Amino acid sequence: MAGTIHDVAERAGCSIATVSRYVNGTAPLSLETRERIEAAIAAIGYRPSEIGRSLKRQATRTLGIIVPSLTNPVFADSVTGFQTVARASGYTVLIATSEYDPEVEAQAVETFLGQSVDGLALTVCDAMASPALAVVDASGKPGVLLYNQADHASRLAVTVDNVRAAREMTEAVLAKGHRRIAFLAGRFAASDRSRLRYRGYALALVEAGLKPPPPVELDFLDDAPDAAIAALIAAENRPTALFCSNDVLALAIIGALKRHGAQVPHDMSVVGFDGIALGQMVEPTLASVAQPARRMGERACTDLLALISGAHSRPSEFLGHEIRLGGSLGPAPRIPAPIRAAGSNPGSTTQQESA
Amino acid sequence: MAGTIHDVAERAGCSIATVSRYVNGTAPLSLETRERIEAAIAAIGYRPSEIGRSLKRQATRTLGIIVPSLTNPVFADSVTGFQTVARASGYTVLIATSEYDPEVEAQAVETFLGQSVDGLALTVCDAMASPALAVVDASGKPGVLLYNQADHASRLAVTVDNVRAAREMTEAVLAKGHRRIAFLAGRFAASDRSRLRYRGYALALVEAGLKPPPPVELDFLDDAPDAAIAALIAAENRPTALFCSNDVLALAIIGALKRHGAQVPHDMSVVGFDGIALGQMVEPTLASVAQPARRMGERACTDLLALISGAHSRPSEFLGHEIRLGGSLGPAPRIPAPIRAAGSNPGSTTQQESA
DNA sequence: CTGAAAGCGCTTACAG
DNA sequence: CTGAAAGCGCTTACAG
């Protein structure tokens, strides 16, 4: 179908250069030629080939973005924001997910570079030791970090201050009277954000004269949350509050707690990080450190586009976060009440048959 | 950096044809040339340009996928599945979201066609009247539908049987003794799936000798769920069960119900459609019609790839769904208990300050 | 085993 | 206002 610029030129009785000028509005044309070209284009159903254009222009108007997963709304939202800005600027975006694997990240960068993207945005596992980032740097293509904090001064990074945010949230939890606060993380090793958040959490505890326990790592597979919760509840000096390194984890943990007969926040408080929309839909609402995910994606794209246009890379500033208190964070129980075993909780009807 | 095939050839002291053959392993080469080319490639950091390749080959090894939004996990998951298969087959994928706007859908198709994708997968608002689909067809490029049911016999569509699935779920609700069941939909007009599901719901009601009320449409903006819930609860003959056209809506509705002091499923049952993972994390777990989202994306890609390789388009069959009962669906209350006004619900601590 | 040459679809000086 | 020609980075007959 389609047809090329040659077909249009032939049909319109002019040169391909003239057709090109018509399509791009790059030079004044006589009314007559204009009309003939217009008719030819309509008849043929001509659509300029971006790949022909790209080859000549040495620019593809294409951007690549790599995130750990699309399943976590915090990344899906940022991708959406990124895409919105890209589209508005006439750019197409290539998306890849790494599933939290640094090798896959690097591979995705290779692929994107092969496709000659004009720039890349990436959320990597660990910005300080990222093969993907090394490939980007070696290529000389503009790149911005999203959610990761910069690995060096001249790197553009769109992120909140994870340490500070986690510290503030921990202070909010402490302010509710909690003294035994555990930190739970999924894939701790695979996320520099988790580690930074743990640091902020630990700082707040130390400042309050408490000794921060090591993070509880969850595998995020199968019934990991349930197993972890069972252990936590059984513990002698069980925590009264849980700081989860992200909201999806927090939601899973709350579900597990309820299944084990613990009431949130009465028996145990839970706070998360990210501020995903679903956290506001559930009851109790999820206390969380809200990041402006969508706006972060938009910002990453704006910054990347600026870089592509040759802007100088100013040192990046942290974006603002918001400590969002919610129903899942309650006052610390004076004396931890015994938690009735799972099943004996009258409020929860757990019918899980399937037809 | 990069450098082109010419740079490699020059450095290796051979022709670009030989370099090409080396890179593609497309002809036997003498050990010596092989080594020289290898060294040259390493020295230069050469990476073949897909755009040069594509132009010559008249194929880009690129696929486009268009979904309404990445924010709904059901779409994010299908995109992930699609991507997995594409990647494994050496294809790169372009993603666009339509935000449920048919014009945007068509625009996205135009863009992808301009990028010369080898095929497209799309979830459109309404397959029966889709400008996007018309553009795909006119282009002659292979295309498959995802979540939409086929608009005609020879269209490849990866979807469950929405009517049947919704009917079965409604029967399950009826089996719990419910007689007043309302159907809630977000963007009813913008989703043929919602309409098909409503049809299945209506069929089941009629079969049970009940008169199906018209669907309740929600705008999905601001506090639409809360307003709708307030109206539903206030209604004289208020429903005892709500069939929500998708899980995200169902979760939002459950949250709204709780805020209004209604207990799920004690006062009102809620069922959804999609079977998103989060529905299983919350308590009570969400009763839903589970679709294999990720596998559907994988299947769409497999089918599309087959089409691209010239396979004949066999008539598509429905994928299997699963009626997943869950805590949110309980027996119908004998006598609807009065629902206490919001705030008087002792169990829910709703502290929504923000720092 | 290797090379010269054509051509994929475009844009853009250079001329006129 | 318009055209002929070069060239963007590749692959692939055609020769040898």
C-alpha cells in the first residue's frame, strides 16, 4: 500500500525534492504543485518513512525508557508521564523492563542504542554500579536517571531525597509512640532506593536513641509476605510498626497481617513508600511517602529533551515528597495485645474457592 | 563514538561487505579477516545501526502495542507479557497509551506506521467502530486485537468471552442469594468490554427472572466512587451486591463503601473483573473474573509474529477465564441492616493529615 | 573467501 | 519556485 516519495513525485509530476518540501513545509511552493502533490498523497495513501528520515537526519526523534517493571504502578505512572511529554514534543518512546536485573538493563540499553534513540531515561537497580549506565556513558548519548539518585555530580537525576524522606516518615512513626519499628524490603539488594530508605530510617531511629534492626528482606515470591509476617508476629518483642520500602509491598503485608488475625493499625501499624493511588482506595488508607510519579516521568522527559537540544546539564535537585499519614499508621499500643490466630478473626470472611 | 561500518572496514582493511558478513555471520570468512574485523569493532565500539538495516531489509523487527492506559495493572501486565515474547524473538516494542480516546488510538497507529513497525497489537475502545483499526487495515500491516473481541470473522483477537464470563459471575452472585445486583462501570461508553460484560450480567438476571437495571456509569474522576456509593446506599431498595466492570473500579468502590460505614461483604458484596494481583492482597480478597493478562499479552505477540511470518489467520478462540470467589462476595443479607453513617465506624481510623 | 555497486526512503546543499 | 545529485548506514545479488 503505502508507497514512497518517488510514487508521489511521479504521480504529481514533480521531483522527490519538491514532495519532500511539501511534506515538511520547508520551502514555498506554487499553488498548483501543492495541489497536485496533495492529491497524489491522498490517492496513494503516502506516509513518510521515519526510517528514511532518520537515516538522513541522523536523529530518530525516538526516546528509550527502562524501568524495573510495569507492574508496580509507581513505574507505570512515571512511564505514562514520560510518554505524555515525549508525544507532545513529537517523540516516540521505546520501553523496556528489566525485572530488576542489571544485565537486562544493560542489554536494553544496547538494544536502544542499536535503534539509535536520541536519548535514554532509566531506573536502574543500583546507579553506583550499573553496567547499563556505563554503556550509556560510553555511547555519548544523553541519559537521565529516574528514581535513582545521581552517581556523580554531573548526572541528571529526577528523584526525591530518599534518605530524608524515609527519615521524616520514620520520625512520624516515632511521633505516634512506636519504639519497635521494623524495616521490610523486597529485593533489597536489587534496589538502591531501598537501601537509601533504610539509611534514612536508621538515622531517625539512632537519633531517637534506638538501635536500628537490620532490614527484613522479602523475596516477593509465593507467600513470602505471609512467612515473614508469621515470623514477625511470633517474635518475642514483635514490632508495633512496619516501614515497608514500597507501597505494593506494604499492601501485601497488610493483607498478610489481616490473614493472620492482626488488625491494622490497632495491632500493628504499616507505612509504605511511593504514594500509589491504590493506597488511597483501600481502608484503612495507606500511610506513605508520596512521590509525584507521573510528574517525575514528565520531568525526566523534559530534562532529557533539554539535554538533547544541547542544554548544559545543571546539577539536579531533589523533587519534593510528601509525608502522607493514613489510616494504616495508628498510635503504638500501650501493651501489645495478643494477636488471635488466623481464622479466629470474625471480621474477615476468607472464601477462596474457585469455580 | 559509535562509528559506522565504513570505519570498521577501513580499520580492518577490508570492504564493508565483508564486515557486514562478519556481523551477520552470513558467509564464511578467513580466520585472519575475522580477527582483524573483531579487533576493529572492539576498538571503535561499533554497533550496527538498526535504522540502516531496516531501510535495506524493509522490515524493522519492531512491534507496536496500544493500550488504554498503563495505570490499570491488567494492561500493564499484558504489555509485559507481550514484551517478553517480543524480546525473546528479537523484536523491539513501541508502546502507546490512548487514555480511552479513539482519536488518540488512531493517531498512535499513524505514528507506529510512520515508524514502520512490522505489526501492531491493540486494545481499542470499541472494536466495532474503531478508526484506529481502519487505519491498520488500510495499511495492510498485520494487527491483532487484545482484550477486544473480534469485529469480524477473520480478525485475530486475544480475549476471554466477556459475555459468558460476566454471566457466570453473575450466576455466582445470584447463587449467594442476592437479588438486587447493580452493575457499575467506569467509562461505559468508552469500553466495549464493559458493554459486553453488562450484557452477560443482564442475561443472567433475566434468566433468573429479574429485571436488569441500567448500568451505573462512573466518571472515574475526583470522588465519583464516593458520590455513586452515597447515592446507592441512600436508595430505597439498595442493591446487596455490586458487579464492577473491572477490578480497579471494584477496589475503589470497596474503599468508598468502607468510608461510608458499609462493611464488605456483610452489608454489601462487591465483585470485579480482571483478576489483578492486588485484588488478592487486600482483605477481604476481591471476588473477580480472572483473565490471564500476562499470558494474553504473550499470546497476542505470538499470534502477531505468526501473522508477520505469513501464517494464515485462523479464527480466534476465546481464552479461558476463571470465576474467582473471594471474601468480597458474601451471602445476601436477609434483611438489609441499616448502614451507619460514615465516621461512626469504629474500626476505621481515617487520619488524612499531610505534612 | 572477498569486493564493487546498487538501492532501501528520505533531506538538503547547490544550481538555476 | 523547482530539480539533479549526493549521501545517511546498511545488505545482497553479481562477479571473481
